[in-house]
Amino acid sequence: MLNETRNITELVTEEIRTISRQASLEDGEIIVKPEHSLIQDLGLSSLMLARLIMELGAKLETDPFSELCHISDIRTVADLINAYVLAEEHAVSAA
């Protein structure tokens, strides 16, 4: 499970960096920390958040917001990571 959490963390942070670069929010290296607010600290718009969630759902093949979490509860990078970790744990236990 630790490896899965690490993989999810890496994927979430890389997708945030990719979306930020494509939106030209940052020219240099984009530092993403678990405690960063997706909106205030990283500057993601609601449209960028929607895209981020779509990309993560496609790559991780899961949607934590269908049953397990409310999207409105996601404020930080850690909240987003934890939502996908929870979804992965739920999928494993259901199998």
C-alpha cells in the first residue's frame, strides 16, 4: 500500500505541474507540497481543477468523488492525494 500511495502522490504532483505549465502559471520549477492549497497557493482555477480530476481519474482508473468523497472537501494537495488513496483502498477491498 505504501508504494501505491507513493505512486498516487507522484502522479498527482506531476499532473498539477503539467496543468500549471500548460496554463503558463509558472515559468520555472513548480513546487508542489501536500499542504499547498490548490487554489490559493498553486493558483489553479475551477476549470483547471476539473481537468486535473479528469486526468487523474483516467490515469488511475478510479473516481473517488462518485461515492467516497465530496469534491467540495478538497482544498489541498494532500486532500486530493488522500481521496485517490481512499478510492484505491476501497477498490482493493471490494475486489
